[in-house]
Amino acid sequence: MSIPATGPGIGQGGARRRWRKPSFWIIVSASLLALMIVFLVYPFSSLFLKSFYHPETHRPSFVNFIDFFTTPYYFNTLKHSLTVSALTTVLATLIGVPLAYIMTRFNVWGKSIINIMIVLSLLSPPFIGAYSWILLLGRSGFVTKLFEKIGIVLPTIYGFQGMILVFTLKLFPFVYMYVSGALSNMDSSLEEAAENLGMSRIRKLLTLTFPVIVPSISAGAIVVFMTSLADFGTPLLIAEGYKVLPVVVYEEFMSDIGGDVYLASTLSTVIVLCALLVLFVQKYIVSRKNYRMSALRPPAVQKLKLGKRSLLTAIAFAVSLLAVTPQIVVFITSFIKTRGPLFVSGFSLDSYKAIGFKLSKNIANTFYFASIAIVIMVVVGLLLSYVVVRRRSLLSSLLDSLAMFPYVIPGSVLGIGLITAFNKAPLILTGTATIIIVSYVIRKLPFILRSSTAILYQIDPSIEEASISLGVPPMRTFFKTTAVLMLPGLFSGAILSWVQTINELSSTLILFSGKTGTISVAIFTEIFKDSFGTAAALASILSVATVVSLLIFNKFSGGRSVMM
């Protein structure tokens, strides 16, 4: 029996009709997943698995974890880290919450100046704060010597109390900014109803206002905890004998006699597990304390009499001035003449001339690497946020979780993971600029992702639907319409990511080579060489770059706050 000539054609045509070309967003999602597997999942899984291998036999074993929990030296560093982070979180909350309440509810003078000082203090690296307080309160510090002349011996800045001071003044702005946003958007009808029922102001605060903003307080507190837990620049400078876990991770991995990568991996895994545990606890608390408000009537600013207004203004200025003191100190000392490691009388530009002569490469690297990283982050953040918000699926939820994972990971752990993964074929990146740029993108992408998704939730999907119904393809609709509407939130996250990137130390200190050093690495190196003048000049460059970035953002955003 002969086969009809039209049979194969019909079959092939049916196959062609059944096969559909993958949509643009499917290709984007698959590409993002592939990139995350290569540069995020693979490095961290390599690091995690290495912690379960015996350093001598290279076979699966729990010996590294047994050594950690049974060796007092290592286990005490974990206790030290958790103690410092917990106490810092409590103190930062006790400062940030009242200050936010004062600034949002009362007519204090100079609010814009106070906010600028607080934001500026927030966006500088913690180790610059440690260095500045050493200049002031160290053994030969300016304030220390001043008090010695009148017979007063100040407590040492070194050790446990020094870390608490530096971390608290550096990190309370996180709590302040989260709580300020929550208090500003709180519906005033709630508090008015409580007042009409005869509730006192203190009782209203404790039973209504603060419980409603618990999610914002906990969000700020968790950032403080994670940041203080992950930082190792500050402990390296002022902790002295009070060892914390990130410092030991760095020392084990970068040891001059050959680092123990297995133990460093184990210590890194312990830090990550502690961070994730705290994050899950915070999410559980928020899930039980979550309130919805219309926010149609934001609370009015209360007019105070002269005495109370002056007192609250003085308190707010004093706290913000303490927070921004490190930037002021490094800027002034950068112009003071030096003789070796000592500052001498008189002012000059010698420190700036010195860094221009011997450290210009570090300065150029900083802005070059950050510029490339921010372009990649903007593109990836723009596409990823749309996938997460508009293309909800199991894959989009996975992409969102993977992208936010580095938010709770110390930079030193990320650096070790990248070196462990890309120090061998088929992809060798160790010692190159590429691995530093990759680390920046991984670490700072969450800032852009969160600000972009926040603005995208506010954009009505009907705008895109109207464009598509008029015959504009979905991909063109996204780039011509949706992406343009997302620019304010995208720009906010990009500025924050840019500032955080140029100030990044922990991952860079692990990953840099002789040709890829940055300003933060140079500052750190100069401090340990007792070249305090050049360190101050480099720190001033970072501070000026931060201020300029914030001014640019303020100009183009119409005075909006940078989203956290």
C-alpha cells in the first residue's frame, strides 16, 4: 500500500507547530540560573563540601567540626563573635529607634543635615571607623593625650569594648533608616484612636506604635547583626587578643606557612549556618508580628516648645556627629604633615602627593572594577526583578533566594569560596580582576534587586498589558515602558551598590593580587605599615566619592532617600 505523499509533510508541519521557540523571559530565567549555578552555587557548595573532608586522607569526615567544637581556641572565637554581634545589635537598636522617633515625630532643627551625617556614616567601611577611633582614643591618640595632660586615663579603645564602640556607632544608622521609614508611613488614625480612648503617650508607644513597627526594627537589627558578625577589618585593627571568627577564618586561609583550607572552610560554614539561623529566627518573629495599614494619613510632626525642641535637636546632633566623626577625623588628618609614622605640626598635601605617586593604580582599580560591576548589576538586577515579580514560578522563587543568599554571607567567606572553586581548570580566575568583579556583583546585587522589586510592585501591570494590546512585543514593552518606570528604584539600589562596592574590603583582601589592589586594600596595608597620613588621604577619597554619589542621587531623585 502506498503512503500518501502528503503524509510526511503533514507530520513535519505538525511537529513544527507543536515546537515553540522559547520566550525571551524563559531564556533570561535559564541564563540567570546558569550564571548563579556557576558563580554562586558551585563556589559555596565546594566550600561547604570541603569542610566535610579529612585534611590528610581527603575522605569524607567530621573531623574538622569535631576539632572546632572541642578546641577552646576555635570555639571561643564563635562565642566572641556572637557576643559582640548580639551586644552591638542591642545597643544599635537602643540608639536607632529613639533617634528615628525623634526625627520623624518632632520639629527638630537641621533634619536634613542630621540625615546627611547619618547616611554618610553608614556608607563608609567599618575599618575606617576603627582607624579613626585609634587616632582619637588609641595609646597615642589625640583625645587620649589631651586627657593625660589633666591626669585622666581613658579606657583603652582596643579589645572588646573598642569593637562594641566602633560597631555601634557605625551600624545604628541601619536601624534608624528602617524605623524612620516605618514611622513616616504609619497611619496616624491608629494613634489617634488610642489617644481618644485615654491611653497615655508612653503606653501608646509600648503597646501600639512599637509593636506595629517590629518588622522594621527587626529588619534593621538583623542587618546590624549580620554586618558585625561578618566584618573582620575592625577586629584585625583593634581587637588585639579578643579573637573573633572572621579573623581566624582569614588567618587560617592566608597563613604564611600554608593555610589550612579545610579548617577555613569549616569555620566559614559555621559562620554561614549561624547567620542563616539568626535570619530564620528574625523571619519567624516577623511572621507573627505583621500588620497592614492604609498609610493614607501619615502622622503629623509635633510642634515643640523652645526648651524641648532645643534638647531633642542637641541629642540628635550629638549622636549623628559621633557617627560621622570617623569621616571628619580622616579628612582633617589627611592634610596634617607626617614624619614617618608620626603626625607633626602643620598642614600640607604631601599625603595626597604620595598616594598619587605610589598608589594611583589602586585608585584607578577601585573605580574601574566598581564601574564594570555596577553595569552588570544593573542589567542583571533589572531582568531578575522582573522575573521575580511578574513571572512568578518555582524557578523565579529559586532565583530570588539564590540572589539574596550572599546578603547574609561574610565577604571573606565569599572570597575563600571563589578561590576554592576557580583556582583550577577548567576556569582559572584566581589573581585576576575578573574574580574581584564577580565577587562585587554577587555581594552587592541584593541591594539593586530589593530596590528594583520594591518599585516594580508599585507599577500597575495594566500599563504593560495596554502596550502589548497595541501590538508592541513583550520584550520591547519591557525595555521601552517597564524599565523606564523602574529607573527611580533601580537608580536608588545602584547608588547604594556603587558606594558599598568602592568601599568593599573583606572579599577584596582575600582575592586581590599585586596588580588588582583597591583603595580599601591600600588603606588597610598603609595602616599596618604605620603610614597613617596616606591611609587618611585614601580614606578621604572614598568619603568624597561617597558624598558625591549621594549628591548625584539627591539631585536626580528629587530628594528621595536611598532605599535600604
